[in-house]
Amino acid sequence: MDLSVEALTKSFLHQGRPLPVLDRVTLSARRGEFVVLVGPSGCGKSTLFNIIAGLVRPDGGAMALDGVPCVDARGFVGYMQQKDLLLPWRTVLGNAILGLEVRGVSWAEAVPRARALLVRVGLAEFANAYPARLSGGMRQRAALVRTVLCGTPILLLDEPFGALDAMTRLAMHGWLLRLWEEFRPTVLFITHDVEEALLLADRVYVFTARPGRIREVLDVPLPRPRRAADTGLV
């Protein structure tokens, strides 16, 4: 699914005064494309995701899905944040199928689909474990499976690997890219890491400091599949 936003603006009240966060942000992601957003902390990237997901209303601007104007993309996006947000009282399998349950998919259908993806990301033997038993990387893998299993045509990934060590992040990149290549959702991914952006992206949007504006748009000419060495930064 194609996603486009045009001239989005947003301010929040801070100490009784408006604090501009986004200033006329325009960007797009074509069907099946992997788009990465980079920029300094506080420049409005997460606010943009919240607007797309329907959690925050913009002050101005427009949005469209496949060229059809809409208020937000609620129902069409899966949203994964830096915190895994796993429910501690549910097992890995129970967390993985949560999005399917919300969408009304039966347990009989959801469980085999979840187990198949857990195998793909190396979590099959932990399907019945609770989040407290998992490492940070394992929790993020479980959260990634939950997000992908939602089956939405658009994925919003907000620094999902930012808190992980370098080796775990590298493994997560591989799992994410393999899942993306198989299911081909449209992906918007936030990072502060230029190497991560070049490794993952078809196109990169560079934000200014707050209030966030698009400073530059870069197409990544590197062929796929990629390795970290292909970015020229290592």
C-alpha cells in the first residue's frame, strides 16, 4: 500500500505556549518500499508515526493511502516501538498472536501462523516462555513477529533495535529483512544510526532539528541483499 503525507504540522502545549514539533513535513512510501527516517532526538519523527497511526491529530496537512485521502492509517498499520511492550502475563506465543486475536482471527488459525514465524526468528523453543525469561534481543524478536503477524500492509518501526547491542542488532537486521522480503509490507523505520539506515533503506528522509522539516531525501543505490560492509561505513 502506498502512503503519502503532505505538509503535516503539529505543535504541543509546553508551559502554556505552543511548541512546534513538525513543520510542513511531506514524504511518501511506495507499496513494498523500505523507507528510513533519520534525524536528531526530539525532531518529531515519533510524533509523525503517532499521527499516521491515528494516535495524535495533526494541526494541518493531509494524508493519503493508495492516493485516497484519509485522516489517518488506523487499521492499515502495525506499530512497533523501541520498547517491546510484551504483555508479561502472556507467553511468547500468546504475545505473538495478540494482533491476530484483535483482528478476529481464530486461535486455530493464529497459532500455526505464529509458530511458523517463531521458527524463522529462532524462538520456537521459547514459545511457551514468559517475557521475563527472555533477553532483550529475544523480546524484540517476539515483538517483531507480533507486528508482522498483524498482516497490515504498512509497518511503522520506531527505533525497534536502538537498545540492543551491536551483534544482536546485526542479527535483528537480518531477520527483519528476510521477513520484509517475504511479506513485502511498506515499511517506515526510524533510526539515529546512519549505517543502519543505509543497510535497510530504499530511501532515506533526513529531518532537521525541531521543528522537524525534511532537509534531504536520499535514494540508496546499493543492491540487495546487503551486508554492513556494503554501506562503506565499516
